[in-house]
Amino acid sequence: MSKLIRIYPKLNIFLKIVGHKDGFHQLNSRFVLAKGELYDEMNITHNPYFALQGDFGCEDTDNLIFKAKNALQDFLDSQGKKAIAKAIECVKIEVQKSIPKGAGLGGGSGNAGAFLVGVNTFFEIGLSQKQLMVVGERVGADVAFFISGEESANVSGKGEYIESFNEKPLSYSIYTPPIMCDSAKVYQCYADSIKAHKRIYNAPVKEWFAKTSFELLSCNFSQATLNDLYESACEVYPQLKDIAQELGEGWYFSGSGSSFFKQEQV
């Protein structure tokens, strides 16, 4: 028995930092799944012991799938389901990686979310989507979005508040330069600029939550207007600004980078 799951990348149509609370930046953002030719594939099968296989570029203990496994087992233990928690040790997770790391596309978060949803089905654990999202929040800020099943959503808080947004799916071109952005460094650069009074937190962008992604991308906003992390990413990785200029109009920066995306003409 096996379970095969396809995992698509996430794009931030816009990303605005609106404050800081309990050690986390608070954001307003539109997350969309970019359903195209770029995706990871995960296969879950029985195995005598827990095994991770894939070109992850990190140690297993640093992998978000491994962290999701531990978080799920802790949650099941707390629910008195110790036998099921132990059974999760007996799977092999194989991932064919295509979504690049450090690209602002949520590859690691998507893998973690797919693992939680997939294992819940594979072992017939019976956890609700809400319970899985609670577990996902313990793993990473974007994991809950991938568990939600939404293709487009307005996201707030540190990423835990997800409101479905009904819109026609768009097609996107994605360009990822050979630069792996460290999200922690980009966010720290942004935080340092706030402390130095170079930047201020934005007011919530409620009016943007009502606009479709097509409308937002048709406004010819600058990179920095749509994505508050763009300038900080460029400070940490200066070559990003040159890449943005080479790509030209219509390309936008996703998350903490390094990917740029463009709405394809219909």
C-alpha cells in the first residue's frame, strides 16, 4: 500500500508586515497555489523504520517533514493515541524534489503539510483538518495553508489565520535564480530596519483582501509596494535587485525570496 501526493508551490501575491507579537512578525498576505509544471511528489509507504528519502539539502533532523512527524506524534500522545503515534515510525517518505529550497515558494512547508495530511489518511487516524492545522502551526508558519486545501486565501497573524478567497485560478511563470534566501536573515534585516526607524509597520491592508490576484497584479505596483520583504532581501542578497531589473515589468518577488513570478497572459 502506498499514497502518492503532488505538492504545488505557494506564491505571495502580496506580503505586508503589520506588526510584531509574541516573537513573530504579523502579516497580511494573499497565498495562492501555483498549479503548473513545477511541483514535488511525495510517496508514503510502509517500512520497518521511519525513513526520509529525497534531495532535501539538509539533515533529517532539520527537515520539516521530520519535525512534522515529531509534532504529530506529540499531539497523538497527548490525545491518548500512543499506539498510532508509534505506528508512524513505520513509514518511508520518498519525495521527488523540484521546488527549490530558499526560494519563497514554501517547498519545505508544503512537504510538511502533505506529510501530515497523507499520514492521517494512510493510517486512517481520523484527525480533523482543524486538528492537523494546529499540529502544522507548531512546525512552521506556512504549513497550515498547505493543510487547508485552499488554492487562494487571505492570510494573517503569523500565518495561522487562513480565510478562503474565491477567485479564478491564474497561471504563473516562476523564475528562481541560483540564490538560496535564508528567511531568518531576511526577516532579521527587516526587524533591524524597524529598530533603526528606517521602516515602519504597515496598517492592515483590508482593501487588498477584497481584490482578486488578477486585479492586484494588474496595478503595476513596485516590488517593494507589494512585498515588504523585497528591500530587506536585496540588502542581504544584493544581486536580487539586478535580477529584478533584468526580468523587467510584471515580475514580482514571492515571500522572502528568491523566486520571482509573473502572471501569464490568458
